[in-house]
Amino acid sequence: MAETDIKSLIRSLVIPLLKQPQALSITQKDDGRYHRYIIDVAPNDVGRLIGRQGHVAAALRTIVEGTQSRRANSKRVRLLINDHRH
């Protein structure tokens, strides 16, 4: 899956959960082993994105990380949520 496809997948999964969807920002960073997708939202939407006991965040990670290629030399996909509440 291409970078833009993963970003659009994340956007389509996250926007319905937010009260301030215009504050959504998705940044991609690459390092040696991973394609990291970092989600930034408004501070009052972080809890909605994480969910009770992290269930929503875990479900989002399962979906997004399941898109990764199974080829031996491909980078793994990681989804991170920037928590500005602390």
C-alpha cells in the first residue's frame, strides 16, 4: 500500500471519531525498520481517539498495521497517537 493510501485510510477511520476534524494532522516518518504514521488531533479529541482502556487505538493500529506488505525486505507500519494531554 502506498503512503498516500495509508494516510487516506487513517483519515477515513479517524475523522468520524473527532469533534474537531479540521485539527487532524497525519505525519509520516521513516527510519530503518518502520514507516511511522503519527496522528495529531485537538487536545480534547485525544481521549476519543484512544478510547476507554485504549480499545479504539488498538483497533486502529490493528487495521493500519495489517496493511503492511509481507515481503521480507519491506518496512513495517506503525501508528502512533500524539498525546498532548500531559
